[in-house]
Amino acid sequence: MRAVVLGTARDNGPTPKVEECYDPKSIQHVLAGTYPLEDDMIAEMDAVAKVFNKHKVAVFRPNILENINQIFARDIAFVVDDKIIKSNILPNRDMEIEAIRYVWNMIPDENRITLPVECHVEGGDVMPWNEYIFIGTYRGDDYADLITARTNKAAVNIMQDIFPKKKVKSFDLRKSNTDPKENALHLDCCFQPLGKGKAIIHKNGFLVESEYKWLIDFFGRENIFEIDKEEMYNMCCNVFSISEEVIISERNFTRLNNWLRSNDFIVEEVPYAEIAKQEGLLRCSTMPLIRD
């Protein structure tokens, strides 16, 4: 990783009302009175910025929009090869792209893609992986009723059109508007490829067992770290790989971090448990720009 956009928690706005939340975990913490405080989230994101600086990764931050949650940079745009693609995000969040417009404008016109409005997609559902692009989606007829369904079949199809030399492989994800332990908000909430041919996965995040098994066969059972429902809820899949060897992980992920070190990864532990209360973690809050 050479350059990345890291979101910001500054001027994040007040604790939202339940009806203003976009995921069941945020709702849970709003109702419990445990929704994260801005100062705590700023400190957590600053810890990640320090790790990037340590590993000489250039960090871009969004311009501050007043009283707007701008933590989850991966949602608003994503990069595949030399192309940056603007996400068709939830309408109430569409203004967030303006905070990184200066980054967007650095990229040549021919490499900037705005999708048709019918193609719903967020970056957390899109994973470039060598010759593949893995995409999380939801194929149910009740797609429109689920605020947690963020990427549709039209987006999957157009990604294959944009990248004809890639193999686009989609995965139907489990969604719930009310239960965060039954909700894979994005693909990176239930699956994460790592360096050295390893991966993290949560079986229940997948609605189609054969698609889950495809990933197990693709990576090899011996290379897979399976997480349980509680670990998925805590966002254990949502780590961030700086390189094949270096991974940023939440400091409380003891079982995962021990497994990573046993497989010769360098683990940079950071505090991120407050941000996790919004059903996103390290991958969600970062948007890679330049990869080797």
C-alpha cells in the first residue's frame, strides 16, 4: 500500500436518532446510551494514521463537513487497478464524496468512473484479488426494504463490463435491519483475504452455502481463519492489510492476532472498539488509492 484515504471523526455531529441510523449495530448502541463519542473516535483514527506513517503510506484525509459522519471512507468510492469508481451510496450520505473531491480531481478523467444511478454499490462490498473481483451483494426480492442491502445485481453486472479481463465473483450476503449478529453489512464484514494466501471468514454471513464453500476451496481450509458470530459482530474480519506481511488489527482481537502472528504476519494493534459500534472497522474506514 502506497497511498490511502483515511476517514475522519472530526465534527462528526451529535449522537443520531434511531431513525437516522443506517445499520442495526448503531441502533443498538444509540438505544443503550453507548454510542461512541467523537473524541474517542478521533483518538482511534489518529492511532491508525500513526501506523500508516510508520510504514510510509501516504495518507489523505477528507475535508471536514459540518456535523457529518465521515469515518467510513471505503463506502463512498473505491479503486480497482488504475480506476476510481464513485459509489452509488445511500442518498443521505451522497454529500460525503465532496470531502474527497480534491483526491478525485487528481486522477485523470479517463480513470474516473461514475456508475448509472440504478447500480447500487459500496466499497466494502468490492474486493480486488489478483485476477478476481469479489463482490458482496443481496439478491432477495426484498432488497428495497433492507437498508443494510448496499450492493445490487446491476452493480455486479456493470463491474464485469468495466473490467472485462477480470473474473467478477459475487456472494449473496445475509442481511438484517434489526439484528447485527445476523447482518453482514458488506462482504468485508464476513470475509477478508490476506497475504500469504490466507483469509478470514464467517460462514453465517453467506446466504448460499456453495458460495461460502467456493471460498474455502479457493483459499484452502488450512489457510482459513473461521470466526464465530460474536467475533463477526465485533468486526474481526475487518482488518487492514498494508502489505503481504503487515496487518492493522484491533487490539482486542486476541484469538485472531495470535493466529496471524503464528502465520508470520506483523500485526500492528490499534484501539478501534468505539468505531466498531457503528458496524464498521479498519477496512471500512480506509480507501486505498495506490497499491503496488
